[in-house]
Amino acid sequence: MNLLAVSLGEILSDVGLTTVIGLVVVFFVLVLLTAIFKVFGTVMSRGEKASQSVREPAPVAPVAAAPMVGNTQTVSSTPEVSNSIPPETVAVVSAAVACMAPAGKQYVVRGIHKR
């Protein structure tokens, strides 16, 4: 096929037809997937409702408290922090340090500063 012999209108009509077919296929698959997920959600929610109505709640047995592991001693000193650091951040950093400390060792957060 000689491209010079083909007019611009014929080329654009082929390109337009390909584009329209591609868009139709993409949106059809999108609608099909949406329908599949909605049906799947409906089926799963019906299964949950049926299983919830059939089951009786199990009696709650008292649970013994888990043994304390790691650092259980309280420290009364407050760390030195800059004004822009919220107290929640100080609590999170202190809890992370306490969790990472090996058993029997105690670490103290003396200060938290932004850089």
C-alpha cells in the first residue's frame, strides 16, 4: 500500500475508528468489572448476614492478664522537648524506646529536639 496514494481523510477515518473501538472496549470492560464486584459484594454480605443470624454469641470467659515483659518500672522525670513537639510524639518515642530495650535494662528519654 502506497501511503502517498492514500488521502488524509482515509487515514484519519481509520485512526478514528480504531480509537472509538478501543474506547468502547475499555468502558465495556470497566462496566463489566464494576458489575462483577457489586454482585460479589452482595453475595458476600448476604453470607455474612446469614452466618451472623445463625450463630449464637459464645459466652465470654474471663481472660487472665498477660505477664508484664520488659521494662515495667515507671520513670518520673519528664524529657526535655522543644515547644513545637506535641506531647503525643514524646509519648510515642518514649514507648518505642521502652519496647526496644532488652529485658532488665531501662532507658530514659532525656530530650527530643527537631533538627
